[in-house]
Amino acid sequence: MTPTGVTGMELDLGGGYRLRPALWNDYAALCRVCLKTGDAGKDATGREDDPDLLGLIYAVPYQALAPEFAFVVEGPDGVCGYVLGALDTPAFYEKLEVEWFPALAARIGDPGPDESRWQGSDWARHAIRHPEFIYPEALQAYPAHGHIDLLEEARGRGIGRRAMEHLMGKLAAAGARGMHLQVSPRNRGAQAFYRKLGFAVLRDWELPRHTVFMVRGL
């Protein structure tokens, strides 16, 4: 079944890889890719005791709440990446707060506020119960946002560039005038990749220091 608002369009990425709309039955694959890239682009499997939570925070909600901007990279062995976006960041965050996180929080335990006692995926459980939505005035010239994660097999093939360009084109066609990304300060490779796509680091006192914000017009 194709989600409402998503066409059957595909993009041939060459070498047996293609970009297609993410579907509800891709949820397990979205969680797997998110986990395998969840440590600043590296595998976070050894760190987490719940393999699905990262995907349920950072990937699956896009297919559920903004399916027209949610795509997976599918290769010879199945889904090996995704590119996800939202046209209107504050509206998307409101949906997360009202429609997504409360139901998710009801299914998991509460690790409590004491970080010194957290283990495994407790940080993610706390993030689900206390989500951080960052959209200060400095970002409002770039109201859309997105991100991309690829497994190792899909890297170095030009897939990331084409997938991001596709997402940016879709967002621009829908009316977005600018776009922002959040990148781990430790993920230098991702920052270099985004710079090649025309993004630049945005520096402003309102922005938190635990993540790097990169922006570009569309």
C-alpha cells in the first residue's frame, strides 16, 4: 500500500541501486539503517540495548508524518539507506509532540532524570519523553530540514549526492525557500559531504553547541 501523498516515482541510482518512496513496511529497515549509522555515522549497535529506538526517534516518524519527503535507497540486498525531510519544521515538530512521542513513550520505561544511572538506550528513552525541538529565529530563513544515512555498501557511489539533490528538489518544488540540517560535531565526513552540496555552517548564539547546524537556500 502506498501512503497518501506519495507517488510511485523511482530514481535509478545505477549499479542495482534505486531511490523509492519509503513505505510503512520499511519501518524495520529504517530502524536498522539508523542504528547502523547512529554513532556519528558509525555503527551504534554495541551502545544500544533497544535496537529500534534510534529509528523510532530519527527515521520512522518521517515516513509516518511526512511521507512525501521520505525515501529509501534500495540495493541488491535490500534497503541500505534513506533520505528524509520535512517541508515545515515547526509544523512537523508539533506533529511529533502531539501524535508521535506520547504514544511511543507509553510503550517504554522511564529511565528517570539522573543521567549517571542511565544505561544502554536510556538516553533515547529520556529523549522520547523529553524531546528537544530546536527552531530558533536563526533557522527561520531555512524552514525545511532533512537528513540522510547510508550503510557502507551504498557509500562512495554518488548515491548520497543524488538522493539529497532529489530531496532538495522536492522540497523546493513544494515551496521551501531554505533548508537546514543537524550534524554531529564528530562527523567530519558528513559535514564535508554537505558542504559539497552547498550547505554552510550557521553560527548564532541561539543555537546549541552540541550539534552543528548547516544551511542553504533552495
